[in-house]
Amino acid sequence: MAFPHLLWYCYLLGLLNTATSAERKNTRTALLIIDVQDCFVEGGSLAVSNGSQIIPVINRVRKEFGDEFDVVVMSKDWHCPDHVSFAASHPGKNVGDVINLTYTLDGHLCSDQDYPTTVPDLVKCPPTGTNKKIQQMVWPVHCVQNVTSGPTSSNIAESLFTTANDVIIYKGNHCQVDSYSAFYDNGRFGETKLKNELTSRGIDTVYIVGLALDYCVYYTAKDAIELGFKTFVVKDACRGVAATTSAQALEDIVAKGGQVVSSNNIFTSAAQPNCVSSVTSHQQLLFIATVYIMAVFI
């Protein structure tokens, strides 16, 4: 009698997998490609170690799973030449320094004294208690608006596969405030058009790839989770600035409710750990009850 049991078991698994596939068809999914730009890959002024290695991975994901994505979004760091995140904009500061910046509540960089900076439109700070403090690490000049060649180029990396339907999101384009996340600037003074692009398309699930894992990918993932999107980070399609901070970023993403997956199983085992856990609790109970009845009475 074991053989009929096996047939019934396989039949039930088929029904459950069909239900799971139907559920996935009802999901609206976006691929978010974060900052895969000339300035962040080898030869760039802020190159992430082995950053270009993710490009064939992302290209393969698009080739193998392209039909699963309802939209592909590419973010671009898009800095003015005197951007607040550049060490060169703060005389006496070096790359890697962390500085304290003060803003008005509507997002204007301000100072109580003659602060030596080339960042445009610095204003005098209002009285204490009506401003906002932000810590800023300063970087080399990178990803400058409309620069299309050389180490500070903001162009999408040439070998990355793109299409005319890809949506481009610009971030960090405000001279006075940095933006790690593709959703908001670092002070939450303003937001990009990403949330609107996703919600207007009914997107509920995002897969995130790109550079750098411990900065822009991490902050984008955190905001996606907070905004209610089911969020997956494709680990092997990302590279980070440092191993320690990258590991911490992944741990925090999982702790906040996101998931970390591999490019080989984006829509299979990693995203859905097993056939039973990927279905609803009602389906699980029905499955367990049916298997029990068969085991006892057939």
C-alpha cells in the first residue's frame, strides 16, 4: 500500500505547489539595482572592492528571472561638484573623517559661524532646538552629475544590461544632504520618486542588488522594509565596502524582517524555505490532515 500513499502524497504536493505558484503570480515584484555606476566599480574614485564582479550576476538574474519582475529600477548617485559628502568640500577634512552637520528643519545646511566649506547656499542656523544634527562620513569626489567618463563618472557601468523600460532614480542630487537610501535622503528631509514608482505599479515585493552592501543597499533595504515591502537582498549580487559592516548589515536586514537570498534561488528555496512553509496556514492544516487520514485508513 506504500505506492498508492506515495502517489497521493505527490498529488497533494502538486496541488500545494500550484497554489503557491498562483499566489506568486498575484505578487507584484521589482528588481532594485542600486548604484552600479562607473564611480563605484574598478577604476572609479570610490571603487568598491570587486564591485564589477556583481555585474554578470545581475545580468544573469535579469536573463533567467526577467519575466518575474514587473519593473526594474536603477538608482544613480547624482552629486553636484561641491556635494556635502565630499571631503574636498570641507577644507581640512580627509576622506573617511566623520563630521557633524547641522540643518534647519526644512533641510538647509546651516552654521553658527564661518564654517569653511564650498557647499553652496550655507545659511545661518536658527536657535538651538529648531535644527537637526546629522553625522556625515566624507568621501572622495564621486558620481558627479553629467560626468560621463573618468573616475568620477556617474554613468551606469557599461557592461550592466539595461533596457529602455528600466526606471532611473536619482539620489544624492541635493548638494546639501547625502542620500544612501534610494528612498530618502539621510536627514529624511525629502524623498526620491522610488516609493511612488513602486506603489503606482502595485509593487509589494522588492529584490535588491548592487553597491555598496553596507551603505546604499543596506539603507535602501531598511527603508523598503519600513515602508511595508517584502524585501529580499540578493547577497552574491552585492559587494560591500568592508566585510565586518557588510555582515552586520545583512544581520540587521534579517532582524528587521527582510530576507537574504542567493541569485541561484531567488524564487525558490531561499525565498520560500520549503513547500509547506510557503503556503498559507489553512493549506498546511489541510495537507497535514489529509496525509494523516491516508496513513490511517488507506
